[in-house]
Amino acid sequence: MFRFDKFTEHWASVYRPMLHQKGKYARNKRFYLTDTYMGLVDFMTNIRPDQSPCVVMESAQEGTMTDRFDYPRYSLYFMVRAEDMSDGESAMDAKTEAKQHMQKFMNYLRSKQEEDARCNLRTGISGIKIEQFMNYDTVGPFYDGWYGVQITLENLEAYSTCVSQDDYIEDTPLEEISKEY
């Protein structure tokens, strides 16, 4: 199963301004998962200034399902620490830099989708929707001068609609089940 958080963490590890190191106790962590937006607010109080820039992804998911497809949405925050959060110019510089990191991520994502299609790899990355017009928002300030840009991306994932007998202890005929209610 395709996991967008793993793709995003990989990007942070190969993207020169971040060079994220994987692992719980890595010295240069630049990719983080948080539960929700409110978790992000609390989380930013624990991040060191030298971890700027970084990317934070919500692990809580919202989405839409049809009878054959799942459309999960992923919220990403590209965060930069301002040198002086009391200075409007410094805050604007941090937001502008965060937006540039978001744009670089979107370019990388698009290039990987093209590679996936060209090589017929079917990695799952091709389902991430990149629309002609995409909304984003600035966020912050958070604790100690952190500002960022948030974008939400939607994926298209097909899932099996067949019942696998291996998932169940036994298959009870509907006729017997209906007697219970």
C-alpha cells in the first residue's frame, strides 16, 4: 500500500535545504508527523531553531470513499523560523521561504508522477492530484517565530471490493443471520 508520508519523508531527505535524517533520534530531523493542526501548534514548541526549514504532515486523515475508490487528503506544512518574530519583514521572509519549499516539493512530486507514468511503475504516486489551481494558506506565528505554508493534497486509491474468505472465521449464510434479528 502506498504511503504518502514515506514519499514526503524521502523528499525531505534528498532535498538539499533540509537533508532530513531518518530515525527517531537522528541529529538532523526535518520531517515530522503530527496528529492534527492543534497537535502542530503544540509540536512547534519543541522544535529547535536549527531545524528550519522542515516539513510537518498531519497523520490524521480525512477523505471520501466510493464503492471502489478512497480519496484520502493529506495536510502538509512547510515551516521556516523567522530570525525576529517581532519584525514584520522577517516574518514575511519566513513565509516566502516556506512557500518556495512547498513549490519545490510540488515540482518534485510532479516529476516523480511523470517518471511513474513514463516507466509504467504504478507506485501509487500517480494518484496524488495536482490541479491547475491549488489552494494554500500561511500559518503562524507559532512558538519562537515559526511560520509556514499549509497545503492539502488528495489522493486516489483503488481498493478491493471482493470479500476474501481469509479475513473471516466462517461464512454464515444470510438466511441464518436474518433469523438473529
